[in-house]
Amino acid sequence: MTSPVPSPRTGARILVDALLANGVTRAFGVPGESYLDVLDALVDTNVDFVVCRQESGAAMMAEAAGKLTGKPGICFVTRGPGVTNASAGVHVAQQDSTPMILFVGQISRSMRGREAFQEVDYRAVFGTLAKWAVEIDEAARIPEIIARAFRVATQGRPGPVVIALPEDTLSEIATVPDAPAVEPAETWPGLTDMMRLQKMLWAASRPIMILGGARWNPKAVASVVRFAERFDLPVAASFRRQMLFPADHPSYAGDVGLGINPKLVARLKQADLVIVAGGRLGEVPSQGYSLFGIPDPGVPLVHVHADPDELGRVYQPALAINASSAAFAAALEGVQPPTTLAWSGWREEARSDYLAWTEEPPANPGAVQMATLVRYLRALPADTIVCNGAGNFATWVHRFHRFRSFGSQLAPTSGSMGYGVPAAIAAKRANPERTVVAVAGDGDFLMTGQEFATAVQYDIPIVVVLIDNGMYGTIRMHQEREFPARVYATTLKNPDFAAYARAFGGFGITVETDEAFAPAIDAAFASEKPAIVHVKLDPEAITPVASLSAIREKALAAKAK
């Protein structure tokens, strides 16, 4: 059969058709004159274009969408200051291995190299920040480049792609057929690899598994759960990947992240077989690269990753398996346990240690107790999506909340402040039937707090629990530890955040006592509006285990010796 001859189209129309062919139904962005042709081409489509207030928030929303779905989150921004604002979200996508495509308006091709108005060399700027950065030189190549972008963003180790769109390329007329929709390739483990894994498990007496990274889905998580049950195996989650294994399952042993349970560290050091599936075992989960030896980890290590370049990058594994997370999880169904397990009680001990470490947050200084927030979160439905950015406030969420289902956590392994609110907006826009809560710090919130206006504009009823201690708490904690009693540049004078919410047309309420905490959040949900619950936390409540003054006094005593 002869393919129909395509009609002449503008570059912008060709681009939009390529997105539609790949199932794109939502994009985030801030409009700019450099890609007005694309906005016009989107008018007659069903694409939900969420207009944001600043490009970093838009890019973080796209990243969160990619993290939730496994498909590239789509973001459009304008050139120069627009794209440099968006770079924060690109960095999150890179470090978190999230599929994302950032489209950037660009000056006309004839003006390149003159430092024209807002001109940026995107290949140079994003060469090390994105998985691929490219500029489209002719409209006829748009289907080719968009198809490649979807593959690059999703295959191997997922990541961000940055595509520059010169204005005149978007208005140029071309006659070119569309490319077929992209189905990312799965990398499957070899039968020999899985047989070697089975032999290593049969020879072990203290095995443990760590889940991390990307390219997971509910089916893959269920396969790992069955594997853990058949082998009576303790399973831990990497930093901010706790939703990869249900916390209420008897095999769950905790998270390998910041503020890790010391008993879990000891258990990992005692293990005689460590299986790392999907994750990179980077700085945070490796506890500053101190958990295992380098390059010889000192323990039989099985490392499973979709990108062969990640295998042996730091730690040389006894068995390297080049496979995507989902494909490896499916292959685990064929791995058989021995007749008798040699690690009786090993899993039960790990579970007991986890429960003791997370059972109830200790009392903190001040009238409001973080334990109350944790109890509230635990009582929400299992599929509630909890989002956060970066700051000491997140320590309570990561340690004490129990993530029970896949896709219930959105948090940046890159440690980017300002992530929680945009992530919550993206999550609730895509899943209006699910409960979505953003837990934010005061400094964290005001990095992207203007996106609360986006939530109001689109009637996206997220609830932001805003923990206000009047400072950049994590930096203050380190400052007191390194330079005790010499406070400088870490204090914040904050607005009335409840009034801020109401000014935008949302719901706002302030909490200053522990008794008011749960009723305030209940009222926020009942309002059915985007809401901010402004929680005034005592500055002394800096971590679950130490007050700020205790950290200062310990540091002063150490310096006095």
C-alpha cells in the first residue's frame, strides 16, 4: 500500500502532530514570543497546556509528571532567562533519572552567533546538564528529532532532553511524513545472569536488596514483593524512592538515605550479598561513598541498571546485570529459592529494626509536634501522593511516614528546594481523584510559591502543609555544627502564609498549637480549594533527634577542647 502524500505544514504544526502521535495530552510552560507558532498549533488540540508563573516551577511540574508516568514530561519555555530559569527542573530530571523534554524558543537561524536578544547556545549550556541537547535547523527534520528525543528521554537511564526551536523553523513550511509513535526498548537480563543471581542467593546467609532509580511500574513492584516473600528477603529503598516497596510489608527494612537508621547501616555492612536494583548507589544512599569499599565493595554486589555505563562506575560488582528495572523484576519470577533458607530471622530482625526506628516521632521543642503531622499522613488513603522539596522538615516525612503504594512519593533525589508545590500541582492535575499533599518548608516554599496561583487558576485543590521555622533550617543546622553561635545569612522574615493563600483565592489557615493541627488540615481538605496550612514550628525543632541549641552546645564543647 502506498503511504498518503503528506500535506505541507508549518514546523510548529509538524511538532505538535509529533507530540500527539506520542500520546502527549498535557504540557507545562510559560508563554514566550519565541514559540507563539507552537501555542497557536496547540489551540485546536486536546493538549492540556498548564500555564505556570515561572519556568523553574513549570519544569519541575513536567519532571514530576515524568516521574509519575514513566513517559516524558513536556515543558515549553522561552529563550534566555526563560530557559535558564527552567534549568533547575532539568537538573532534577537528570539526577533523578526522569524522562522529560524541554522545548525552548530560540532566535531565528539568521541571527545566530551575534549574541542577539536573549540568545543562548543551548548545546553548550545544557551539554552536561541534560541527556541530550539539540537545536532543530530545518522543519523537515522535526519528526526525526522528536522521535529520537522520546527514545533518548526514556531508554536506558531516563533523563531530560532539551530541544531549541528557532522561530523561523517553526513558521517554515515543509512536506514531511510523521514518525511512528515511540515505544522505548526494554533491556532484558540474560538467562545466565539470572542463574548466577540464583546461585549467589543460594550461597548467601545474609542477603539484602536495595531498590532505586527509575523505569519501575506497579507490576514490577508487585514482582519484587513476590520475590521478597519467596526468599524471605529484607528489602530497603534508596533515597526518596520509598514508594518502590510497600512500607507495611513484612519485608520492608527502611530507606537508605539521609538520616538513615544506624541499625540498617550495620545490617548492610554485615550482609554477604547486596542486590542493588535500578539505583545508581550515589552519594546519599552510599552514605557519602562510605558504605562499601571503592572500587571493591568488600561484599558480593549485584548491580542491576538499565544503563551499562552505570555498572561499575564507582563500585565493581560481582555480578553486573544490564536490564531495566521492570524487565529485571519480571525475570525475578524465574529465580527459585533453595529448599532451606540459610538466613532464618534475618528478615524479621531487619523489619523489627525498621519498626522501632519509625514507630513514633519523639517529642520536639515547642507547641506544635511534628508527630501530629506524621500521624495525619499515615491515616490518609494508601494511594495519597506526598510531595516535598528539600529541607530538614522532610526528615520527619521520610523517616516516619509509611509510603504504601507505587507512585505515592514525589521528592527530588537532587535535593532541590522548591520542588514540592509544583510536583503536587502536576500530580493532582493528572490524578484529580487522589489525595495530594505537599509538605514544604518556609524557605523551600518561597522558591516556587508563586505556583500556588497556578493551582488556583486551574482549580487544583492541593493541600500545602507549610512548616515555618523562620530560617533556612538545614543550612542553620550545619552552620551551628561548624561555626557554633555565629549565625549569619540563614534567618528568614516570612509573610503571613495563610493570608498569602487567601490573596490568591485559595484557603489559608495558621496553626500555632498542636491541638489545632489536625482540624486545620481537615478544614483545608474540606474547602476543596488549593490550600496552605501555615504551621509555626519552634526553631529549636531542627531534627527528630536533636534541638538546635543541643547541636550548638555540642559543637562549642568540641571546639573548646
